[in-house]
Amino acid sequence: MDPGSRWRNLPSGPSLKHLTDPSYGIPREQQKAALQELTRAHVESFNYAVHEGLGLAVQAIPPFEFAFKDERISFTILDAVISPPTVPKGTICKEANVYPAECRGRRSTYRGKL
């Protein structure tokens, strides 16, 4: 299959005809190949940064050494984890998970604890 062939049969403009479909907004089991290809680089770079990249960044931090009461202390960071974004504590809600669209609507950040 020609790599450029998946881009040839795309619609010429947006369509609103499926907005009243009951399954609108529910992802299909098999996503469109063009959409997967379009977002692949972003998803892969994010996954690398969160998994392997974060570990490498932590390893690159030199130990912090200082003296305390005639003793030499060395402080080393061994590992780091980024938690998924959640609704702030004290917020009344049924679901603690938060999603990017909700954060845009609230004008808040989409971040997790490090």
C-alpha cells in the first residue's frame, strides 16, 4: 500500500451530519489510520518523556552534598513519578479524574503531581 494513499480519500470539508447519532463521541474499536498517523509522533514523544525520559532526567541530577553538625550528608533523587491529573481536593464531584477539555472549560491546568 502506498503510504500517501490513506490521505487521498479524506472528505473535502467538515460535516455535522453525525452529531445526532447516539454513538457520537464514543471511539470506535478501529480508529482511522490517517488520524492515528497524524497523532503518532505526539503520543510517542509524550510516552517517552513520561517513562524513559523522566528516569534519564532524574539520573542526570548530581547528588546534593552538604555539611550538618560535623557530618557530610549526600541527598540523591533515585526516581520520579508523574501522577495522573485529578480534581483539586475539596471540590465536590463524583469523578476525581479530570480531562483536558474540562480543564480548558475551567481555565485551569491539566497537571499531575511529580
